[in-house]
Amino acid sequence: MNFKYIILALGFASLAVSCNEDKFLDIKPQGSLNDENLSNAEGVQYLVTAAYAALGGPAGQTNSCWNIPMTNWSYGEVRADNAYKGGGGVGDVGDIHRIETMDVDATIANLDQKWFQLYCCVQRCNSTLRVLNQCSEADVPNLEIQKAEMRVLRAHFYFELSRLFNKIPYFDENVDEEAYVNIPNNQYTRDEILGMIAQELTDAAEILPETQTEIGRVNKYVAYAYEAKVKLYQAYEQDETTHAVVNINKDLLREVVDLCNQLEGRYNLLDDFQQLDLLAYENGKESVFAVQYSMNDGSPDAGRINWSNLLNAPQGPYSGDGFFLPSQNLINAYQTDENGLPLFDAYADQDYDVIVFDEAGNAVNTQVDNNVDPRLDFIVGRPNITWKTYTETPCLNSWVRDQGTYGYHCCKRFFLSPESPDMFKGWPWGASGLNWQIIRYANVLLWKAEALIEIGEGAGLEEARTIINRIRTRAKNSAYVKDFHDASQDAAHYLIGLYPQAGWTQAYAREALRFETRLETAMEGERFFDLVRWGIAKEVMNQYFAHEKEARVYYVNSTFISGKNEYMPIPRSQYSFSGGLYVQNPGYGDF
């Protein structure tokens, strides 16, 4: 049974672990399921499968996945300085527009649905663990391994809840459903929640095998990598009221380094950055933990595809809805100096690739003389520039729906080239079986480099430089995008250099690491959470708003308020569920 090709819309499993949207959580098995037909090797696998399916969204192929994405494109990128909402204008999916402009409060339905869906995912894991805890090894082979898998999945969902909502109720499979209403959301601090998540991963890693026979199942190294991520967040200790970073725990950072070292030699970077968006490489050497998607697998509407990113396909050959567009600020960040290094302080002084129109109404690229990191054209679709391997036209400004509001650039990541036989034609737009990488090895390398830099020891700083240069070397050696009309010419003045040893101080290394993290992982749903972890969200976002509002008038009233906007508010309907027990996050006022 290969997890890549399981039809996850099994009625058996969905009945067992579905959530009732009239209630906070619903864990009671329904329909024909009972202890007798679940507590055996075959029956329990329906529950295990349903828990894995939750990685793609507990509601499956519905519009709740489009608007409440598991890939965090709205919560981690549009909410930051990397992306605009896009689509048909500011009123198109208005809740995400409010998230983009920091106009959030406890009444936003999108946030209530996100909370609800993530707890549904937690409950799929808890429901499975309840059954597994009643089984024996005679009933279920690899019983303890499957329990450990569920704990890793549960840790993932709790981590998402923690970094989105901060004050969350935390419980495991041993808590009775009737007790949920009595669990406060401030029983544990943020740091305590992260500590419990990390412990779950530690315990799971001791049990999980190094490899699994089925693609998509978590193994020991998934647990190590995720524990490294959680402890990296935990190391940046926050004040509970202001969310300011008050201490960086070097002991935890040393654990991060040790955990990342566990993956060395077992994973590696793909040879070409662009292979990240090719089916042939999706479970390759760089993939640590991925949501397994498939197409034409017998389920309706193309298959078990990435419905979280369904709104984001451009128009043009995809005929898509055109959400999730790279920001001008992100485009500018790929500019490099004469040595091929980032313009840390000056990158936003000049906009790169400004589109103007000639007398015939054709889009013309201007301000493109500067050197740029080649990852710009791996990630951003620019008008008149070659789009993947598509030969009919280059990317066009018309691929953006509301050009007057959002400009002319598209997101090039996460889609196959339009002519690919592996891409679904028609609705759902841009669909394919391309996996979503929750953790790739480049992430692990960057976490290790970050930990080494913050520890601040000489040898560690030098190792961090080597790691960052390793990632830059991969980008440097990737096949550059060529001019659409002349394949012998590059599409831009690509220049990416390596950081020299001279001048590599802790302060400079920190800036280099943070910049490299942005350039390498842009549009992957992590940017906002990185800014909050580093304690620089207010500074970065208010500079961004001040610059962008001249061209994006919808930012005119946008302000990042420290001690508030680092986290989403606790949704009002969840407060009602708790009977007034929950407390609100700082900055949002009382319910």
C-alpha cells in the first residue's frame, strides 16, 4: 500500500474521523464503524490513512482548502513582505485581504475555520491513537511505530496552531471529549507548548525506523528534522505580553545543531533548484517530509491534488484564478552587487523589472540592468521572460487578473509547465500530482546555520558560512533561464557569488543567513513566521508598508503593531465554545 497512491477519500475513514462543523471537535466513530472492525490490522489502517490525509486538509477537495490553505501561502507569505493576495481585487476572498493588511480581529471567519480545521487534524491523530492504544502487536504489526507516526503528525498540527494562534488548548488522546470545554487556552505558555511538541518528536524518533517501506510515511529523520525546527523556535524565548524576543537559548540551539547533523549524509540538495517543481524529483534526495499528492487516482476532479494552492495558478495557459503574487519587495531582494552578493540595506532603493507600456500597448521591462540572483526567475514569473519549458509564449502581464492593483508578476513555483502531460487540463486549474514539501533538506541546512550563528562561536560561524555558500552554489550551478527569443542568452544579468571569510562576523553572518533564508524559501509559507521568530517583524513590515503604499494604495492604513500582530486573535466563536474560559491574545482587547 503506497501512500502516494492511496485514495484518501475513503468513506470508511472519513466517517470515523470527520469533524462536525456545528461543534468544536467530533471524535466519535459514526456509521458502521465500531471497536471490533477497527481494532485489527486492516481496520486501523483506515484511521492511519485518514490522519495522513489531514496533511492536505481535513476537508479534502472543498473550497475550505482553497481559502484556508495547509500550505500557509496566505498566513506565511501574503501576511509578510513576500506576496500580494492577488486574484480579482481586494474584495476577492476579502478575509485574506484583511490578513494581508493587518486588519484582523476575532470575527474573521477564515481564522475560525483555520483553528477548527487544525483541531480536526489533531483529532484524526487522537482518534487513531485511541484505537491503536487498544490494540496489541498481534492485532497490528508495527504497532508502536504507527503510534509514533501519529505523534509526529499531531506534533506538526500543534506546531501550526502554536505559531498561528499562540494561546491554544493542548491535549492528547487520553483526554475525554466531555473535558474539552474545561481546557483553558492559557494553561501552558508558548514556550511550554513548544517544549511538549518537541518531546513528542523526541519520543517518536526513538521508535521510528530509519526508513519506511511506503512512500510518505514519517521516519526517524522526519522526527529529528521537525524537532530541530520546533527547538529553533523555542530557542527564541518571547515575552508573553509583548512577544518580544527576550533571550536566545544557546543550549537549545546546540540541540538544533545535533538534530540537523542526524540528517547529514542521508539527504542532500537537488542538483538544480528548478527540480523542486518536477515530479521526477519530488521524493528525491532533498525531500525530508512531504504531503503526497496524486492525479488521476480514481478520486473526482483530477485526483488528490494540492487543493490548498488551487487558487494560485496564473491565467494564460493555466486559466487560473491568479492569487498569490510575488511582491515587488521580494523581486527587489534578488538584486546583487558586483560580487554577486545581496544588497542588504539598499535592495529596496530601486525597483527591479518595472513594467511600462509602449504606444502599441505592449508590456516593456525596464530597470533590469542590475545583477540578480538566478533564483529570481526560478521563483517569479516576469512578463516577457521564459516560463518554465513553455514555448508558445513567454510569461505575459495578462496572466495577472487585476494588474492595476497587484502589478504584473506571477508565482512560478509549485506548478508544472503548461504543456506537461503530467498537468491536468482544465478544471482544476494547474492541477498535478506534485507534492508539497513540508521540510526539505535546504530548510534543515538553514536551521543549522542559523543555530551556529546565534551560538556565535568561531568554528561554528565558519561552518555556517560554508552551509550558506553550499546553498548558493546550488543556485549558481542551476540551469539559468534563457531569453525567450534567443536561447543562447540568459534572460537577465545573473550573478550570484559566495560569501568570503573576510568580514564574516556574527552580525554580518546573521544578516546573510536571514537574507538567504528569504531568497531560498520564498513563497513556501514560512516568511512571516521567520520574522516573528527573529523578533524583527515590526521593523520589517512597517518599512514594507511605508514603501509599498505608494504603489499599493490598499496598504495606506496598514501598520504592524508589536505585541499584537505576531499572532492571530483567538476566534470569537471558539471563545463562545469555551463558555468564556478562553483568554484573548495580547493586543486584541477582551472578547
